Amino acid sequence: MVLPGCAHAFNRTSLLKARKKAARRRRRIIMNNDGNDTRTAATERPATPENLLSKRTTGLIGSHVDSIFYCTGVFNYYFHRSEESELLDTHEGVAKYLRLLSESGTDPLKIMVDFCHQNDLEVFWSMRMNDTHDSGNPLLFCQWKQDHPEYLVGTKQVKTRYGANRWSSVDYGVPAVRDKVFRIFEDVCSRYDVDGIEMDFFRHSVLFRPQMTGEPVTQSHCDQMTGLMQRVRKMTEEIGLKRKRPILISIRIPDSVSYCKALGIDLNQWLEKDLIDLVVGGGYFKLEPWENLVALGKAYDVPVYACLVKRRIQSSGAPEGETMPKIWRGEAYAAWKAGVDGIYAFNRFNPKDPIFRELGDPKLLKTLERIDQTAYVNEECWSRPEVWLVNGRDYVKKNAD
């Protein structure tokens, strides 16, 4: 006997089915937006959603961008409203701008969520798990870090050999840090109608204190991170049940299982325990052929995306805002041929950039003029894997398994 109303009950089985379906939606291009459109919009009037969206977003309509991963600041210092994290209002005009938006009942993250849903785009909130621009910019050094220097992997006064000397990174070996990160995610997921969250482990690739001096990051460290991932997954599932729609979890990581493990990311465990829904590989450097990460994703039915970054694929002497189309086409085409599910564009913010209307279609790329390549390591400082991890260059493997 089926009781009235029970036939369409949304339970954990329904949630899992919906999550698996959502994980496999089309994402030709994922565009990562670092949120600095807020700083640009803050210098102009009127303080409206349309003004903010005009900087990087409205112009993407009709492009290959199907998903926007929106970052709203650095660690614990964000442009969105929160009862957990601090409001990033230290730049010129931002405090007044955010106040005006708040008076009209919105903020940058809500504006982005509303726009994406109105235009059939997917939107994730992106957290850079250790964004350390505050290592050199005091305007970004949040009060929480100032109050708890013991939570950091180092100090400004002592230079370390590894971890790119990003001394202001939080140490995930400290329980209070893991609790803080969990609460930040919980707050966003409870407050905003996001389709998912991104845990960006590449910006920047430091998790535990031993890494900074070349000492080993142990299985115990890995288990601590896995425990955090399990807490986050449980939280997203509970909120998903309440709202009757899943919250996906995406990660951006170095594209090597062993390099990840040396950082404290036990990727095989995360996949085995069903803790992630999307994997984005690559960043400043690339370590292995795309085929390796693709094969791992297929083994666990998790889609894999290739991250393209100017710092890696273009000459370090090229202007930051300039895209070399033939190079980007070749990189994307190689990734598509290797079997990736889509392209992830990092630090490309001009919505009129042709990459957003070319890289998401391998059939189109096949017809366009390209420089076919797969760049691995650019000798620019942050693009060298050994700058982050002891013996990091040893993880470069240019032949597929």
C-alpha cells in the first residue's frame, strides 16, 4: 500500500540519484571567476546587479560557458554576507558598494546565483582552500588569522624552502582550522542556493606545516583531510535533503595522485568514499598526461575537467590579459582528445575572449588553426612543482599509464 504523498517522497536514494545526474550535466567550459569584478564595480555607479554582471558575466550568454565557479575572496575574507566569515571591504569603495547592495537585499554571490539560474547556467561557490595573497598584502590578512597566528604554517619573518614560502597558509593539521573551514562551507550552503561548492586545493597548494620544510606529510595528515571531506559531504547531503536538490562537491587539484598524496590529499580514498562529484586537474603546472586522470575518473564514474591557465601554457613574458588563441586551442583540443568532460578556464575574465566560444567544442577546434601542445612545467617561479613540494619535479611523468 502506498500512503498518500509517499510516492514522490524525496529521500536519500532520490538525492543520490539526483546528485549523480547533476554531476553529469553538460559543462563544455567552466569559467572560474575570482570575484574581483566586485572591486571593479565598486568604483562605479549605480550599485546594481546589472553593473556587477556587466564586468565578466553578462557577455558569456551564448558562449560555451555552462558553469561559473564564483570565488568571493580569500580565506575567511569574503564579499558575500555571512555570520561565520569576515566581510572583505578593505579596498577602495568596496565597503560603500557592499552596503548599497545589502540595502537592496543582495550581495555579489546572490547576484551571481540569481543570474545563473535565470539563464540556465550552473553556479558553484569556489573556496580557495589556502589562498595566500595575504602573505604579501596586509589588506587581505583577515582578523581571524591575526588573532590566531598559531593556526598558520609559518611566520613572515622565517623563510621556508617549500610551499612557495606561503607562510600565511592555514595548517589543516589544527582541528580548529578544519572546524573553521567546515563552518564556512556550511554557512554558504545554508544561505545561498548554489548548485555546488568548489574546494580549490591549487590556489595555493599548501595544507600541512611539514610540507614547508620538506618533511613528509603522513597518512595521518591525509586522514584528517579525508575526515573534513566526509563532514562536508554529510552537511551538503543534509541540506540537499531539506531543499530537495543536491549540492555537488568539486575539487581542483594537481593532476597526479601521488603528488596529491604528498600534499595530504588522498584522492583514491575520496573517490572510493564518494566524497566528490567533479575533479578538475591542473593549474600552474601539469604533471601527467590527461589520460591518467580521465581513466581514474572513469573508474569511479566522476567527470574530469582540464584546467587551462595562462601561467602554464603561455610564455611568462606574454601580457597577463592577452590570450594566444592558437596555443589555447591546441591545449584544449589535446585535452578533449584525451577524454576530458570539459575545459576549466582559470584567470580568464574577459567575456569577449574568443576562448569562451571556441574551447568547448572539439569539432570546432579541429577545424581551427592551432598549436597542438600539452605544456607541463613553465619555469616561472610558482609554475615549478618543486617550489611547492620537496622533489616536486620527480612527479612529472609525460607518458600515459
